[in-house]
Amino acid sequence: MTASPLILGLSAWFALGAAFYFFRLFSPAYLRRVNGYFDVENEFWHGACLLGMVACLTPWLLPLPVLFWQVLFAVGALWYMVRAYTWGKTRPFNKRWYDLAHAAMLGGMWWMFAMPVEHLLLTVVWAAYWTWFGGYYVYRVYNDFKKPHWLGFGQDIAHLTMAVVMVLMTIWPQTFMPYHDHGNHQHLPGDICGPGAVEPDAKPGQQDQNQDQHQHHHH
């Protein structure tokens, strides 16, 4: 099996996005000069989300335990929920709905790695959320062309592409995350972006061994 150029291309795009956010994370003086403020939490958690996208698309490139991603994104979602009603209100550049939207974003990332239950209604809800999220950033990207700056355009196009791909992953996980066990077990309870992933060039016996281990993990 050869890795799809589309999957590899998307993974490379999100890796580039993660690098962009980590550049922002370590450039507070530059961001203050351009934006007038610096939000370290924003830069860190967005970089983490984009690395999580790389792990979903090409898990052999970031072979971290699935529990790592589950804990990371659960903490992130809780962090922004608390921030929305506490210290987030004191920041002049912030709005509560920004924090709540990002809590849902991190919660959506957690869901992709944990998938505690499966139901059509939940698929519709998550697809609707990511569609709304992406629609907002279509508006943001449109406005970026009126007063272009690479920092603003970079963050908005990263959000938009993440939203589009998350919609596709939610509706067609077997197509956009083909190197996970859900490609062979359509209704297997458990994580989508989990440890059942195999490298695209893995030998058939190695794939079977990975699948057996993943089934044992869930049963």
C-alpha cells in the first residue's frame, strides 16, 4: 500500500501550520508589534491542534501513544472552558465566544482520538460545528485580502483548512484516515486516530498483527 499523495500533502500542510504557530509562540515581541498583543495560550494550543492533525493523517510520522493526544486535547478543551468565564474576560483582545469556540475545537480534536460513542446524530453535530467554524474563517480570509498581512492570513487559512478537513474526516473517516483500524472495522468502538494505525508500506503480516493488538485493546 502506498500513501495517498492527498493524505501526505494534507499532513505536510498541517506540519507547516504547526511550524507557523510555533514561530508565533517564540516571537512574542514581533506579534505585539504587529497585532498589539501576544496570547501564549493561543499560539501553543493552535500548534498542538495542527500537530494532532498530522498524527491523524499520518500517524507513523508522530508515533505517540493515543493517550497522549487524548489527555492533551481534554486538558486544552477544559482550559478554554475555564478561561472563557475567568481570566479570558480580562483580556481586551478576547471575547468569550472565541474561547468557547476554541474549547469546542479542542474538544473536537479529543473526540477524533477518543471516539467514546458512535451515533449518526453526533456525526451530524460535529460536521455542523466544523462547517460553522470553517464558514467563519471564510469570512476572515475574505477580510484578510482587504488589509493583507502574512500573520493574519496564515492563522485564518490554517483554521479554514483544518475545519474543511475535519468535516471530511468526520463524514468519511475511512477515506481521510485510511491508516487506522476504522478502515477495516467501520463500527469498531474506540478512537478514530488511534494506535491501530499502520504505516502505508507495512507488510500484510505486520498490518494483521497491528489490527489484532488493537482489537485486543478494545475488547
